[in-house]
Amino acid sequence: MTTEEQVARYYTHGSLERTILDALAASGKDIDNLAASDLSLIDEFHLGWRAATVELGKDLGLLPQMHLLDVGCGIGGPARYLAETYECRVTGVDLTEEFVEVAQALTDRCGLDDRIEYHQASALALPFDEGSFDAASLIHVGMNIADKATLFAEVHRVLKPGGRFAVYDIMRIQDAPLNYPMPWAETSETSFVETPDTYRTLLTAQGFAIEQEQSRRELAMRLSREMRDKAAVEGPPVLGLGVIIGPSAKPRMANVFEALDAGIIAPMQIIARA
Ligand SMILES: C[S@@+](CC[C@H](N)C(=O)[O-])C[C@H]1O[C@@H](n2cnc3c(N)ncnc32)[C@H](O)[C@@H]1O
């Protein structure tokens, strides 16, 4: 099995749309009349959740006439938030077939299908012509991709000259072993966590100019502590990442929080310009 097949299999839930709709209904949402904001506790599959996407959106400088490519869009949380907030067009691509189907179904339910489209594709072979997009984002995806040089070359190819690329990945800030499973990988075989320095070097080599680099570690730690404190009192939330990840969420989340708290990894945002 290739790395991409292993990665897609790891993320595949099997009955994700039904599970999400049941969780939404159980928490009192009207699933026949959904707003994108109803989904914000389950459709942001990254540290810092919606708050991190809000910051990324501000730093990307999106405008209504722009077309954003979200590489590794998952079930479309960032795509829906950014399309709705900035009134821009968004195209999402993702390796995991089920995520693409669920992204489309949720987007249809939120009435955002005129602004967002999704494609099942690899970030290493983007199915778009050169210069197709005004901006691009990559949110917690690079940890699954060994060949980041090809990834950044592909994003650079499909961006218009001067277009901004927001990378928001978990990066290594201390050389110490990671415990698995992680939310993105069962074992180290499909995990490729790199340092900010490696990201900067590879982005620059593909023609990007680095504009900004920011750690979101404090934000992620604060929100994850709040979530854990609440769960310790009330039990696991009805709406949380456990809905997407399934029964294995607990050990996967525990390992990522442990490495975050220990200062081995941090969610880092880099804004680069093509
Ligand atoms: C942790 S999730 C993040 C999803 C989304 N960006 C978000 O923040 O909610 C990682 C996503 O990257 C996708 N992915 C991993 N490797 C990929 C690749 N080579 N090409 C496209 N998507 C990929 C996975 O299928 C998964 O949906």
C-alpha cells in the first residue's frame, strides 16, 4: 500500500456523514436548516480549531473576488468559514474520498455550494492549470506528506504570481521522539513532521518569499486545556473532534496534547508569497 493509500485509509471513518448529522441533531441543531457556524466544533480538524482559522483568514488578506485553494480540506470547515466570511470562492482538494463527499454534503446543507467546490486529489498532483488561484492554504496536512518540495512546487504552480500561501502545520520544535498514534498517523511510517526551518528552506527553494511566521502554540494550549478541563467535569463533548476521528480519538488526542505540552511540537503558521 502506498503512503497516500495508508493516509486515506487512516482518515476514513466509514459512516461519517450519518455520525455527524446524528451528533448535530443530538446537540439540538436543525440539520435541515444548518448554518456553517453550527459545525464549528467538529469541522476544524487542527489544533486551535476555529480560532486558528480565523487568524489564518486575517493573515491571508482574502477579498470577495478572490479564489482560494484549500489543499487537504478535510470535511471543509476552513473552506466554509473562509468562503462565508470573506465572500470569496474556495476550491478544496483532499485525498480522502469520504471527507470530500462529507465536505460537499455539509456545504450543500449550509447553502454554500455556489461558492465552494471539492475534488478528490493528491496535493502532489493538483488537477489545476498554472496560475488558477489567488491564494492557497494548507492546514495540518504537511505532517502526512514526505515530499514537501513537490507539494510546495505544486502550490506555487497553481497560484497566480504574488498569491499568498498560508501554511498552518504541526512542526517539530524540539528533537525528541513522538508517541503514536497521532490524529494524523497510526505510526511514524506515515508521519513527516518537520521543523519551521525545513519549511522555510523548501518554500524558498520553490520560489516563495516568506512574509510571516507565527507560533500558535499558546492559543492551541489554552484551548486544549479548556477543552480537557470541561471534558473532565462533563465527559466527552457531543460535538468535538471525536465525531470525525471515532472511538480512537482519545489516545490520538492525548498523544498530540502531550507532545504540545512538552514543547516537542507546535502548530506554526507561515505566510509565503508566490
Ligand atoms: C488533519 S486533517 C486536516 C483537514 C483540514 N485541513 C482541517 O484543518 O480541518 C488532514 C487532511 O489532509 C488530507 N491529506 C493528507 N495527505 C494528503 C495529500 N497527499 N493530498 C491531499 N490531501 C491530503 C487528509 O485526507 C486529511 O483530510
